[in-house]
Amino acid sequence: MVYSFETGIVFGNGRLFILFAGHQSTTDKMMAFRMKKYSLAVMQQHLDQGYSTLPLVVPVLFYHGETSPYPYSLDWFDCFDDKEAARRLDSEPFTLVDVTVIPEEDILKHGMIAWLELVQKLVRVRDMMDIAPYLIRLDKRFPLNDDLFKSLVYYLFQEGETASRPLFFEALSSTTQLENVMTIAEELRKEGLEEGLKQGVQQGIQQGIQQGVQQGKEEGLKQATLAIAKKLMADGESPEKIQKYTGLRGKTSLGYFIDEAS
């Protein structure tokens, strides 16, 4: 059982939470790592409740096993092969590669990773035709295998936009991936046809349903109106009053309503 509570104590500028990981009767070499995971879960729960900053969490474990004293380290860094390197990495901010500020020409010098960096930088801000020349240059310097190339192109079509697919494929046909380019173009063409057919069928069904419902409503209203007219006639009302009450128009003879309502 794992549970936590807020102490009401303010430590520095943050609230202090105590996390209890229940009780432990067996030893676990990775217990320090488990406690770290529990602490992170409490922090996530705190954010999920609408808070904008993380709480301070003090993990506590009650141990009552046969082996005494508890034989393993309480420091989760001891779970790493290189404790000091892990501690150093954990104490530093994470590494950020902000491709939005790196010039394209510099990215082209990054080797294989340049494919991913360029696509991620440009896919949402430019037409795919503007990306094609960079891909051609990368293909000459750092060619991808078939699977990676196809995955990248599919990603482009999933996230990006272009005014002309044929022109984009024509541009890529000058790379070493000509066969894959043709395969992808054909697959996307088929997907487009199938999706268009599916949407057309669905739209036709929806229109048919709507028309049927509307026709049903109109027919139901007509039958109800004629039934009222017939009842009024049976009560001896004049055709003029029946027209006034029901809105029916046309012949004003009694036979008109009798024929229509029958």
C-alpha cells in the first residue's frame, strides 16, 4: 500500500508531503528506486489536481523483516553502476536541442540525425516542396535505409502540407530512393481513393437518412392533419372552419376532406 498526506508544514516556499510506502517485510535491492517512483507518482497526482508546481515529498518506508538491519542502500543513486555520474546528471538541467533556432545549413552537418532535425523543424512551417531540396542533399551525404526513409516520408505527409503531391514525389525521385518513392506515392494514392470512396458512401448514407427522416415527419404531419379534419367533419364543422383550423387548402367541399382523410 502506498499513500501520502500533506503535512501543512511549509518548507521553504513549498508544501511538504509525507509519502508512506506501507510496510516491507522482505529486502529489495531496488527499494530506493521504487521509493523514487512512488515520490514521482505523488508529484504527478499533485499536478493532476490542478497545481502548477511540484510538492516536496519525503518518502518513508517501514521495514520489519527478518534480516536486520536493512541490508541495502537507501540512496537510489546506488542503484546505478556509476553512482557519481548518475548523481551529476540528475542534478543538472536536461539537455535541449532546439531545432527551431538552428540554421538549416548547420543542421545539414549533423550527420544522420539531420534528417529528423530538418523534418521536425520545417514540417509545420513550410510547404513540403521547400523541404525536398534538403532531403535530396542529405540523401547524397547520409542515405537512409528503406524503412527509415519510408517512415520519414509518411511522417511528412501526416504532419505537413503541400500544394502538389506529384511535384514533391517528382523532386524526391532524383534520390537513391526512387523505388521507395514510387511505392509510397502509389500507396498514398490508393489510400486517398479509398478514403474518398468511404467518405462519399458515408455522406450518401447520412443524406439518405436525413431525407428519410424529413419525409417521415412531413407524412406524419399530413396524416395527423387529415385525421383532425375528418374528426371535425364528423362533428359537423363547415369546410371553411376546417380549413381555418387545419391549414388545408384546395377544394372546400366536404368530399375533399373525406377523400383525403380516408
